[in-house]
Amino acid sequence: MATYTPPLREMQFVIHEVLNAGDAFKKMPSYAEVDVDTINQIMEEAGKFAAGVVLPLNRIGDTEGCTRNEDSSVTTPKGFKEAYQLYCESGWAALACDPEYDGQGLPQLLNTVLYEMLNSTNQAWAMYPGLSHGAYECLHEHGTPEQKKTYLKKLVSGEWTGTMCLTEPHCGTDLGMLKSKAEPKGDGTYSITGTKIFISSGDHDMAENIVHLVLARLPDAPQGTKGISLFAVPKFKPNADGSVGEGNAVSCGALEHKMGIHGNSTCVMNFDGSIGTLVGEPNRGLNAMFVMMNAARLGVGMQSLGLTEVAYQNSAAYAKERLQMRSLKGPKEPTKAADPIIVHPDVRRMLLTQRAYAEGARAFTYWVAFMIDTELNHPDAKEREAAGELVTLLTPIIKAFITDNAFTATNEGMQVFGGHGYIAEWGMEQFVRDARINMLYEGTNTIQSLDLLGRKVLGDKGAKLRKFGKIVEDFIAKEKRTKGMSEFLEPLADIAEKVSKLTKEVGMKALLNKEVVGAAAVPYLRVVGHLVYSYMFARMAKVALEKQNSGDPFYSAKLSTARFYFAKLFHETAYQIRAARSGVDSLMEMDASLF
Amino acid sequence: MKILVAVKRVVDFNVKVRVKADQSGVDLANVKMSMNPFDEIAIEEAVRLKEAGIATEVVVISAGPTQCQETLRTALAIGADRAILAETDAELQPLAVAKILKAVCEKEQPQLLIMGKQAIDDDSNQTGQMAAALLGWPQATFASKVVIANGEASVTREVDGGLETIALTLPAVVTTDLRLNEPRYATLPNIMKAKKKPLDVQPVAGMGIDVAPRLKTLKVAEPPKRSGGIKVADVAALVAKLKNEAKVI
């Protein structure tokens, strides 16, 4: 079975040494008390919970899966419910929630750390509280006072969970085609009818009630995405005193059989005249739902970081123990039957690929989480706005770049094991299967790429991207003369310039032919992703250079990983830039009938 | 009833320790440190006694450098009410710690002093016994069950032959074994509350206690590397080798 040690030192490095979050929080009134010691202690205890309670359920969840009973109720794998109860009793669900609703009011950054650990230990399990938190954020921002009163404390405590119900059998990416109906009942409530599919945590036995956030159309709604409204539909109707009342007409019609995340109940949900209330304004449902979708997209990035880390830990341990063949330079451990496979260059490539993708993703996601905290809590309006713009720009990159990389990384982790990687009991093939969904849900990675290039970059004529470019430029200017930094700054400056050129070129070509965006988007996102990682690795290298003579080998390992990244992974940009520039003709010239 | 729990900050159980090049000890630089797992059991037991209405206050003490405050905060997050750090950068051996505990017990007047039966770093298994001797209190080591009633502690001990139950008059010293309980996970609200609980730092230098080491470490070395095994022809050869070469039977 796979093991997991919370990478606390790695996490502390990013939080305290790269981001200096403790100092920054002092300027944010609601986080003023969140100092270094507090952060460390919360991380330490969160790590104990993840490794001690959640990890042992990972393989059980994978082999057992969920069961739909005859009465359409769903039973989760053995132990899931008890672990969730302990999670709620321990207050983890409330970590980053509003104190007005009994939350702990702690930074998003800490929630991100918590979720990295939960996802390393059990992605399928972590999805239950993860989606609830998304539902909490959506209702917190767009709910009516009545909805907030009914739902928020229950979601914060974890007594109730939440879901997001978007997809229908005929409508996945294109929500404009959505058919579910909402009829006003005349008493302020609505009757919701329709079928939703792929509903993660749709029904289960872990909480006493579930609130579904459902997209549906009002009778007079316009066609397309401008006619979609959002509704809160409880599994059981809440009584006035907050207790659980009679059942609502919503049920799980079937469970999907999936490649991975078997422990999560992925449901077909039937709404048969179920009673719900409107969230936000009529026909502006997508706007409200985007709060949850953006949270979920960052959450998916965390899932993939979690899997990358745990795959790395297990394959690194295996590579140090597994004896096969001799080093090409002659035996390294002559007393043993063979050398451990970590002596082989390509095994190291596989390990370092995982490690670099884990370190890059950690620095990136923690930085963005820190930006979200800044956006929500910084006293200076300009800082808040700037941080918000960065988060908007970077969200599709977190979702797509990290999940692509995690599939590569978990695959490499499995490869390190040779044939044993394919055998279930080692746990490595589960990581690959679980990682695969992350490239698909919450908007496929192609959709993320179109969102980045079409909406976030070309949509404002590159304004947000230039602001990010300015951050990179300022960093380069500041560190240009720092001894030892040139090997990291040169590729960073190079890729920054190339992204700028590529953006202009694609933008110009797109004016003549809109399909150019569709052809260039995916390689474009890979290139911008590497720009972000180059920036993160350069920032980490700067800290590591300052401390490399401290006697702590941690810092020289940081530099080695950064060097590996720039030597072996970064150059993907060369090929992706060519692919992005190569236009659309080769894709479109063949007649569809010839496929 | 007041309970005093002694906790030690040690190398985390997950860490693979390395011997220093000069063989003067184990390399502690940049190594993750945690609460001694046996002491976690002691804290858990004290907090359970408080939750059961038997104890009224749980005070936790550690002796060592300023970083021990982290360990004390962990104990406060599990449920201790307040903490004392006997602060010193000097090396502390079990006798020195026992003397510090004696001084604190005389001041705090607890009815029960609980700690782990040993610490996972040096495995001395001495501090509890020495503290009991210095205080003149009865002691029950290797506890796997503790029942407090009528001014007495009934303690089940894990001894070589099985289980032994003894009764102690309070105040007494109890050292905990692994099976006494399973420590809880600290809750987030309690972690936050722990920040605000009192933590009193008292320099050991000001206590008037002689903490000078009585033992001198000559050398710390790694265990010898395991050499390869051999195959024997039959059981008789195996028995002969165990008898004559390994001299274990």
C-alpha cells in the first residue's frame, strides 16, 4: 500500500520563505493573528489527520466503490462516513469559512495546504468536503439572507454537504443547451424538473442532508446561456428550526462506473418536481455558479498536486530500495546483489519530473491562494484588484497545466516501479487513474485553454497578461545582479519575451481566422504554464541560493530541482510554441467524412 | 485534582536519524522534531481524566530549549489547560529532568504526575522512576490502564509476565505504555484556543537546580551493517551453528 508523509518542510518553504505569508497576513486585519507558529501547528495537525485517517481509506475506496441501494440511497465505502465525521468534529470543514457562520476565518492559503494533503491521501474522499466548500462559497456570495441562514452554518460545520449540478446527458461543456426546468410555485419557491449526470458526491450516507446547487431554466427564460438560473435544492427540506424535514423529490437514479475516484459517488440525479429556491438573480445563474466553478477549478489543481506529491514519495522510496542492475559507472553498492535503481539516469529523470512538477505546482497554487487572500482581505483596494486580476488570469492554468503535468507525473511514478507499478496493491496505478479525471471535469483542459487564450488574454487585449509580465520583469530587474541567478533568469526572460510575441502573433492571426484560437489554445496554455513555473522556480532558487551554505541540504536540493526543471522540462516550450504557431490548416483541411 | 504531565521534544518518529561525523551524537540540525509519542499518550490520559470529571486542571511541562514551546502548544491543543517551560539550552539527562519535575511538583502540588515510560530518542526509561524517588511518591510504570477513585490510583502495568494491577496512594507518578489509550487528533478550534492558553517560561538557571550531566557520552555509532546470510544443509547444521557460532542456544 502507498504511504504518505506530509511534506511540511516543502510547504513551509513556500509559505514562509518564498511568500513570507506570515508577514503579509499581519497587514490583513482578519488574518492579523495568523503567524508562523499558528500556520505550522495547523499544518502539522492537518497532516496527522490526512496521513492517519484519510490515507488508510484510499485503497478501500478504490476497491469497494460506492453502492446504490434499492431505495436509491447511496452507501459510501467502509470508513468514509466515520472519517468524515471526525473531519467535521475536528473543525477542518470550517477552516476558511466566515466566523459569522461559525467558521474559523483562516486564510485560503491554509485551506489549500489542507487540501493538498487530503488529495495526496485520498482524492475521492476529499471531494465530498471539497464540493461542499464550493457550495458554501457560492451561497455565501450569492445566497439570499434566508438561504444563508438555512444553509451556511450547516455547510461550515459539515453536517450538510453540497453539490454542483450542471451537466445533463446532452449538455456538458455547452451549458446553453441546458433543459432542466424551474416552475415558480407562487410562494417564492420553484419546482425543479430534469436529469443531471456526473454529479460528484450527488448522494451519500456521510451527512444528514445535501444541498444541490442546480442550474435550470425559468419558463420565460431566453435561449442559451443568458437564460439559466441557479437554484438551491435540498435533499431533505429543512425545518424552520434548522433540523432535517421531509424528503424532497430528488434521488440518485444510478451511479456511474468510472476509471478512477471510485470512492466518490458520481451520480445521475433525478429532480422530479423537487422544491428549490432561487440563488442570485433570475437568468444570471451562470454568473453565480462561476463562483463555485472557479473554486472547483483551483480545487482540481490541488487534487493533481496532491497526487503528484504522493506518487513522487512512493516512487522515490521504491527507487532507493529496489535492487536491479548496476550503475553504468560500475557498482555503487558492491556488497549488494545489485544497485538500487536510483543510480540510473532515466529513473532519476522520472523521479525529478514528478518532484519538479510537485514543487512547481505547490509554489504556484500557494501563491494563487495567497492572492485570493489578498483579493479578499487586503486593506488597499488597488492591491485587492490587482490580486483578483491575477487569480482570474491564472485559474485556467492551474486547472489545465497542473492536471496535465500530474497525469505525466503519476505515470512516471508508476513507471519507476516497472511491472509492479501496474499491480494494484502498490497503489501506483490508482494514482494514474485518479489523476486522469482531473483533465476532464470542471471544464476539460481544452476548454481551460480556450478560456485562457480567448477570454482571459485576447478578451482584454492582453492587459492582464501584461500585468503578470510586469511582475516577472520586475523580478528579473531586481535579481539581475544577484550572484548565481543568471542561469534561472535567462530562460525566464527568454520565455517571457516569447509569450509576449506568441500572444501578439496569435492575436493578429485570429483577427483573420477565428479558428486560429482553437488550434493554438492548448499549446499556448502549456507555454504560459511554463512561464509561470519558470517564474516560480526562479523565485525558489533565489531563496535557496541565499541559504545554500546554511548547512541544510534542503536548499541544495531545491537548486538541483530547479536546474533539472530548466534543463529537462522547460524546453517543451520550444515545441509547443512551434505547434501554436503552425496554424489551423493542417487540422481543418481533411473533410469530416474522411475521419 | 490537578495533573502534571511531562512532555519531551524529540526527533520525529518518521525521521531516519544519522550519526554525526564526529560520533558525538545524532545529527539534529534541520531535523523534524515532535512530541515523544509516549508523552502524547500521557496527555491524552490526563485530558480524559479531566473530561471524566476526575481531574480539574491539566498542567503540561517540558524542559529544554525555547522550541519546546511548540511541543507544549501541541499539548495545549490536545486539551491541557496551561503550560510551563523549564527553559535551558543545556543537555538534560533524566536525573536533571527528574529534579526539575520535583521542583515543579512541590510548587504546583499535583496529585498525579504522568509521562511517557520512555522517550523515543534515548530510550532511557528513567525520568519517571527518578522523579518518584526524589519526590518520595509511589510509582506505577508501563501503565496500560489507570483508574482513579477514593484518593487512590489503580494502575494496570504491562510487565514481562503479563499484566499486573497495583494500587497507589496519591500523589503518585505514572508512566504510560503504548496500549493505555489512542491519542486523539487535535481539533482546529482547540489549536486556535491553545494559542491563548498561558505558557509560563521559567529559566532553569533560576531554579537553583544542579542539572549538570552525570553521564558522559563516549561515542555514538551506527549499528553494524547486516552482512549477507548463509545457507545451511539441514536442521542439524542450523542448530549446530546457532549453538557454536552464534551462541544463542
